[in-house]
Amino acid sequence: MQTADTLGQGRFQFAMEPGLGGAGVVSGEDVEGVYYPHIDLAMRYGVSDRVDLGVRIGSSLAELQSKFLLTHPDNPDLAISLAPSVMGLFVGTDEDAVVGSYVNVAVPLLVGFKTSGGSEFVLGPRVSYTRIGAGGGGESAAVNLLNVGTSVGYALRVTEGFRLMPEVGFSVPVVGTFRSRDSDSELASGFNGGFVQFKLGFLFGRGRSSQRPSQDAFTEAGDVDI
């Protein structure tokens, strides 16, 4: 739910991100799934021309975000960045209570193709690690998953300070380990299912000015006699 390009030093972006998430399992020719509403609020800040930091809260729990631009900030056509993030939740107060934890670490590679007018088409292949733990009454269990996936979105620049960004993404677990207090880890692979998400981002903030000439500029240039 963000562009591959960074905001630019000293600039803020606020985002509202409503959407729909789902998880499904494939069994033969049947697909069983569950779908649920999903909404987040996010804030990002341009630490430098190449680095953004941010936070997100909501259905994604509490998430810390970062983004490191690998291409030149003035590249008019392409932006490529790494955007590591970590989200999680911990619940539990004492030894007799049920303790639960959820941690997800994701490393997307964001590839943005800039279009005229400051809009951007964004691809986001990624890998992520998820750990879910629970315990209580002297018992404990943990699940660890390695996931791969991607996202596709388009950040449409409506005005100088507002972008509308629809995005769809999916991920599938490829390797997992399962451990309880009374047993060693068990390795599993070949999961018949995955996760899908659609969100519509409302991005408020000026961001970096587009360096790509508009179509009108090309037209005017073609009318100049040389």
C-alpha cells in the first residue's frame, strides 16, 4: 500500500487503507475460504531522499515500516526499493494465563514504473516469516511459516497531495515447522492454500515531484522547429 519511490526528505504521508482479506484451502476441486474486513491507518516520513520510516496500526496490528530506495531519486521512469517491515502482537500477563504471540517479518522488493502525471504502477514480490505462539497451564506450542507472494497496485495521482491506490496481493506458505513442549519440531511443506488481500489506499501527502514529462510536454516538444 505504498509506492516504490520514497517521499523525499522531510515529507509526511498519511494513509487510510480499507479492504478485504481472505484465507483459503484447496482440497481437490473444492476451495474453502474465509473472508474478513481489513482496515489500517498509516503514517510515513521521509528521513532522507532514499529512506522512509513509518508505522501502521489496525487490522495489521502494530507494524513498523521502512523503505530504502535503490535507484536514483531523480530517475523519471523507474523506482526500486526494499521495504522491510515487522508487525506483531503479544498477549499475556502471568504464568496462569494463556499467553499468545504473533510476529510477521516481511521483505518486499517494490518495483515502481512511473507514468506521466506522477502516478506509479507498483509490483511487490516478497518473502515473509511468520511465528505464532501460544501457551498456558504448563503447555506451549509454536508454528513457524516461510511465505512467498506478491502484490500489484497502481498509485493514481489525483492531485498534488492525494493519491488513490487500489492493490491486490497474495501469499502462500512454502515451508513450516510445528513444535510443542512435548515434541520436537516437525517440518512441513506443500500447503494447499494461501492468503489474499484487496485494499484501496487513500494516500495524503505531497511526496516527491514527478520528474517524468507529461504527454503534453512531448507534444509541445514535437512542435518545435529544429
